[in-house]
Amino acid sequence: MPILVLVPMVLGAAIGLFARYALPGREWVGLFLNPCASAAAAGIVWTIGMLAGVGADALWLWLACLAAATVVALVLPRLLPKRRERADREYLAELTAKKA
């Protein structure tokens, strides 16, 4: 049942959306990035599990999908603000150097 991949992806998107509003630093992460990345992680884990021959009734596959979505939802808001602030500082320094 290939269409069944949508269920863990929707659950992953819900986890990502919840994490977007529950974690600090959301002003640095786009509205759709966290839910879409979490849904993609859940979908990738589900697809790999299905290709490995695991059935849709395996509890550990569902837990692995939700765990992957949760990890992505928690890691993105931690990494992106630091990277964005550094890139903004470098760009500001570049702009002020050109002006002077």
C-alpha cells in the first residue's frame, strides 16, 4: 500500500508544526520548513522500511518514523538560528565594507 506513506508524513508534519510553535527561535525558521522537513523525514524512514520488507503493522516502523520526525523538528530550530545570525553578520560586514 504505497499511499499509506501519507499517514506518517501527516503525523510528522504535525510534530514539526507543534515544535515550530513550542520551541524558541521560530522567527529564524520559515513557517513551512519545520513541518515539511519533519514530514519528509517520516516519509523517508517509512519508505526505507517498506523497501526493507517491513510490514505496515510493525510498531517499530511507526515509532522510527515518528522519532525521525521529532529529531528533525528539534534539530532544525537549534541549528538554523546560529547559521542565520552568522550569515547576517557576514553580509552586514560585507555591505558596510563596500559602503566605506
